[in-house]
Amino acid sequence: MPLRVLITGSAGRLGRAAVAELVARGHHVIGFDRVPTPGLSESIVANVTDAAALEAAAVDVDCLIHLAASPDDAKFPRGSPPDDGDNFLSELVPNNVIGPYYVMEAARKENVGRVILASTGQVVEGHLHAGRIPVNGSTPPDPRYLYASTKVFLEALGHVYAKQHGMTVLAVRLGWCPRDPGQVSEIRNSELGQDVYLSPNDAGRFFASTVEAVALPSFAIVYATSQPLHRVRYDLAETMQLIGYAPQEQWPTGSAEFGTVSR
């Protein structure tokens, strides 16, 4: 049965992948982003800090996929004075802390039954670099820096709303779906990056699986990557068990849109 799915951050790299797969499967997708979303008849142009716009967008929605966020720390590692600024107050707090609160409030007020929250593997990056792998849904946070700390908050926020308001919330520690040629180059030179790579096609299949899963627990943390090239870093067993997702691709499949890459 076609479902109504609201996607925040729908014009971004992951958003476009999710939109394409869900539309191809016959679902009605509502885009929500600061710019129009290609390929959608219903595309809302607004910011996640606009509570009223979010509530209006969430009316009669079956599932909400929250992808909108400031995507990383402005500088990491932090520079030395006077080059020691960050984007915590200017971007991360409004978009990654206040925005998710408005998203969850909109879902609560409009009785959205299922919410998918995009977290990040940066939440457990300390474990990865220390060799404590594979990580799974019960692995405690060991965040990389400020951006990852906002995603720790996001996961906790989802847990609280699931517990207190009877919502179904899935927090997803996503792998690395590159946004530009520079990130493709970083992945090319990193075994870790190649192992946690998430191709656009696999990303689309993953999010479609979260929407179409027949039943989910009240709250869970899962991982999403493509097939690792060297070593298993993220345990996808619970992802497979809960939503039936299994990656079909591997680095560098799907990165050609940013130029020719090699292993």
C-alpha cells in the first residue's frame, strides 16, 4: 500500500537517494528542504527551525524521515588561536538540536506513527579508531567532536519521544555517502572510509526498507552501510533483522557522479 512519507533534507545527497527509491516504489513523498527537491510534485521550501511549516507538512503522514542537518564540524581538528572558531552556536545548535526538537514535536502533534532519525557513525568513531569493532546498536557513544555530539542528543531525543509518547523511532548511524569530489578523494585514501561507505543506491534501498518494514520496536539504533571492502566495522545484523536491509553494493560503486575513482 502506498504510504505518505515526509523527508526533511530531501534535496541533499541522502535525501535525493531516498526520494528516488520511494517514488519508484509508488509511495507519495513530501519533500522538505531549504531549496526545492527535484522530481517531487510536493516540495516544501522551509527550514527545520520553522515549527509551523513542519507541523503543516506532517499532517496525514505515515512516516517521517529526518535527514536535514548541518553536515559536519566547520573545523576538525580545531585550529590554534585566532583560528579556533567553530560552528556550534551558529549552525549545529539551531539545525541539529533545535530543529530535531521541532521535528519530533511535529510528529507528536500530528500522530506520525514512525520516525526515522539520521544519526552518524561519527557517534562511535572513537571505538572505530581504537579497533573495538564491529560496533552495534548497543555500543555506547564515543563521539568524534561537536557535530557528533549533536547526534548523540538526536538519538537520546528519539528514545525519549518513543518512550514517553508511544512513537516508533529508529535512529540510524549512517555510513559515509560522499557529497562532493573532495569526500570521494578522502574515501579513496581511507580503508575505514571504504568500509563504512554508503552508496546512493544502497541508501535509497535502506530508507525504503525503514518505511516498508511491517513492524519495528518502539526504539532501536541500527547501522547502514554498503558492503565493506576490507573489514566489517558496523554490525548490520540488527538492521537485517528489523527491516530486511542487506547492502548490494561496495566502494566505489555509485561514486562515479563525482568523477572517476579507483580502489
